[in-house]
Amino acid sequence: MEYKTIIENEKNEEISKFLHMKIREYNDYTSMYHREIRKPDSVQSVNIIIENTDNEWVGGLTGEVYWKWLEIKYFWLHENYRKNGIGTEILKEAERIAILHGCDKVFLSTFEFQGRTFYEKNGYRIVGKLDDYPPGSTFYWMSKKLL
């Protein structure tokens, strides 16, 4: 079998799209869950936004519901609104919405310097970590059972 190796040091959308397509084809062939998630409306969005009295956005959460999981994608709250229960209210509301969609678990990722302790106080546990990413810090995957 003959072949050649091509190495590029710049972003190449054509290569990325090709590899993404091939991995997706393999996943679809191998996993019924991957096939199902490709169907229209199989992923539900969760979006919560917090506004101040000037109608400015000061925080919120986005996530996706699929495979009986809520995946929290982004969760941020302006520092002036932290430490008074608003973050916990947002998180609990997202979990309530997830349960209404049939979810029984939540997962997210966070850095050591972000919300790890906040999530632990709200019942999340570390299920994986990557030390020294970025250098001097740790990256965490966390989850929580809802029911």
C-alpha cells in the first residue's frame, strides 16, 4: 500500500471538514444515539438571560438537551451579581427545564479559575480533569444526577 503524508501548519477548512464528515459517518454507523441526534428537533436549546433594570444583559446560561442529558455550554454572571444566589437560581432553573425535557443528568466543563467550587456547592462532582491546562491550572469535566 503506497501513500504520502502531507503536513500543513496553517488552518485548513477542507481537511477539517473531511475528517469531521468521516468521523460523523463512523459514529452514525456505529451508534444509534448519534444517528438519532442528527434528526430535526432532537436537540433542544436552553437559554436563560438575566437583565438589570437598564435592560442590559448581566448574565445567563446556554445549554443543549439530548440523550437525557443537559450539556451546559456557557454560564456567566457579572461579578456585581455574584455571591447573592442569582447564579444558583440560574443553574436550578436550567436543571428544572432539563428535567421537563426528560433529562436525568447534567454535564459541563470549567477551568480551575472559573466555577469549579460553585458547581461543587450545587451538587456537581468532578468526573475528569486535565492538569496543567493551561499551564499552572486545571481543566475539569463535571456532572450531576438530577433524579
